[in-house]
Amino acid sequence: MVRAVEKYFQGDNQGKIAWDLGAGVLDDSKYLLDKGFSVVAVDSSEAVRGYAPKVSEYTDFELKIETIQSFVLLTSEKDNKPDLVSAQLSLPFITNDLFVFTMEHILDTLKTEGIFTGQLFGKKDDWNTLYHREDMNFHTKEGVTAFFTKYISRNSETLEILLLNEEEKDAVTVEGEPKHWDIIDFTVKKVKKTNLK
Ligand SMILES: C[S@@+](CC[C@H](N)C(=O)[O-])C[C@H]1O[C@@H](n2cnc3c(N)ncnc32)[C@H](O)[C@@H]1O
């Protein structure tokens, strides 16, 4: 997310809206507020309220305790559209049946020229291969590429894929458990069809 902001939001971000989906401890929200964005942080966990003092000095911050799925469903294309959507390590926790619906809603609501950056989990992740987590979604890099390539909005906007990178590594979870990770990092930009290079 930091790389995407440094590369694509170098100017004054006053008046720009960022969504931090699955905001966790609110460090990304704080970073985005410091960069001048108005931030809407969304997380399903009540515990996130406990981190709100980190950002209490900012007026352009809103915390919504709800699932990403219900947040995007209730946010229509007419509402304040985000210039940036950041979903760091949160989208994999959406159940499979709601995944495409959620992704399409995020993309439909994103502003033209807006950026969507986040991570998905690959099929070789231990939570898929060993634990068969049915409450999560897993993908191949090819499948993610096909999904972004096929997307077209009602206004004929498409996506420019700025980054799509899969990395496998062995590292511990936040609980300290060893795990094989398969992470697909992505950054896409919504563009008018004619602007696609
Ligand atoms: C691994 S943490 C990542 C937190 C933060 N984005 C970061 O990178 O440090 C995942 C976060 O997503 C939240 N989360 C998981 N599934 C969610 C969902 N369906 N809707 C909203 N938040 C969700 C969890 O409560 C948790 O705070």
C-alpha cells in the first residue's frame, strides 16, 4: 500500500477519499491520514475501536465496524467514491460465495483513475492446502489476472493492472504458528477504456 501511495499519490491528497478495508490496528489508516486523505476504515472486529485513539487528532476519519461485504453493499456508486481502496490481508477472509460480488462492488464504486491495492491468498497457502478453510477464498495468479482483465464497468471503464505479484514464503502467523504463505499482491487502476495503454 505504501509503495502504491508513494508512486501514484505524490501530490496533495486533500479532498481525496481512501478506504482502509480490514483496517486492523489502524496503522494504514494513520499513514493515509498523514498523507492528506479522508479515510473510512472498515473492520468487522469490535476490537478495532480500541485503536481509535491513534487517529483521534484527525477530523477526516470514520471507523465502521462491519464486514467489508456489507459496507460495499450499502455504499452505492452515488456516494462519496474512493480515490484509493486499500485492503491489506483482509479480502482472503471473505467467503467464496461473496468474493466476486464484493470485488465487483469495490471496483464499481472506485473513482475513474482510482487505485485499488491489496492482497489475496494463492491456492498453495497452508490455510487452503492443509486446513481447507472454507470460510476463506484462494486463487491462482492466472485467475486473478483473468478477473481483472475481464472487468468492465457500466461506464465502459476497465482496469490497468499496475502490479500483480505472487510470493510464497515460510513465516509465522501473528499467533506465532509456522505457516507456508502464498500471497498475491495486486494494484489496479480504473481507467476509461480509451486510456488503457
Ligand atoms: C490480518 S488482519 C490485517 C489488518 C491490517 N489490514 C494490516 O495489514 O495490518 C485482517 C483484518 O481484517 C479484518 N477482517 C477479516 N475479515 C473481514 C471482513 N469480512 N470484513 C471486515 N473486516 C474483516 C479482521 O478483523 C482483521 O482486523
